[in-house]
Amino acid sequence: MPQQTPLQAVIVPVTSFAQNCSVVWCTETGKGAVIDPGGDLERIEQAIETHHPVIEKILITHGHFDHAGGAAELAERLGVPIEGPGADDGFLIDAITERGDDFGVPNCRPFTPSRWLTDGDTVTVGAQTFDVRHCPGHTPGHVVFFHQPSQLAFVGDVLFAGSIGRTDFPRGDHPTLIRSITTRLWPMGDDVTFVPGHGPVSTFGQERRTNPFVADHVLA
């Protein structure tokens, strides 16, 4: 029989921005986490009910409303802590209600995570460990979560299939974002599959070959 993978994941698009919320779980323990619950909590809860992991925490890549707006309410509903993002995104979380209202995403609520994350930290989901990498540029406190055994990374709005994160938001910085991608993501390996904050999954190798912003030949 084929060996069961240590980590399972399902993507749940939420909000009018089709943000990729992910429900992930450890197949050994059945314990799980929700990554970036931006809203549409009923849709997220339906995915949990369908796949029945026991959610033990919420993980946040960065403080924008479409990624973090539903975290406070979901944490209350499930009785779980929130981990992430980096503390430099606190100003975004403090203003999350107003920003959500500005863009037509209601019920966004600010929160203080149980744990701010920094580069080199780890987070656990059941028996699985994710490496935390600080990847500023889109936002100053943006982090990504990398599960090395599965060669799977959850990168928020740092990198997309065929594009990169915007840097025209408060405290965004284009050179910093490029440096985050090339020094924090690429060393994980070309075979790593990544789940971006929006749009289809891809691999780092594919983006190094073809991404019009950060392909190797573009940056050479």
C-alpha cells in the first residue's frame, strides 16, 4: 500500500478577493490548523466538517484584511489560539475593521495573536513542524510557512504563479520583496510547491524559469 502523506491540505477561497485560505492537518494525529481565514467562515467550517481535522490553531501570514479579517471570530468559535504574523504587521491588524469596510469585506476584527512570529521560528500542527520565514516587502511583518517533509510552502502574498505581491501598500517595498523571494524562498528548493494568497499553486522552480518579475534570467 502507498504510504500516507504526513500532511494534508485543502484550499478554501474566501472573500470577494478569492483569497486562498488553507485548512491543513497532520495525518498521524488528525490535528489541524487554518491558515489565513480572511472571511466566509461558514465556508471554512464546511471544509473542516468535510475533512474532520481537529483544529488546534490559526496561522496568519500577514495582516491584510482578506487574509486575517476572520481570524478573531474563528478563533473564538473554535477556542484556539492565533499564531503570526510578524509583530511589524500589528498596525495593519489594528486597522483591519476599517480596511475591510473600505473594500466591502464586513466583520473584520482586530486581534492580538497568542504568538508573534519571527524568522527561524517553528510552528507545529499535530506531529508536523513548519519552518517560519520572515519575508517582508508586501507587508513588513509577512511570514511564510514551510513544511519541508511535504515540500509545501504557504507564502501568502509574497509570490504568485506568474506574479509577485504588490508593494504599493503602506510599508511595502519592492526591493525588499525581491530580496525576500530570492533569499528566503528560492533556497527551499525548486521542487517546492507553494500555495499563494490568490490564484493557482505553482512551484518555485517554475517561477524561477518563467515568472516575469523574478525569473532567474530577469534578475540576472
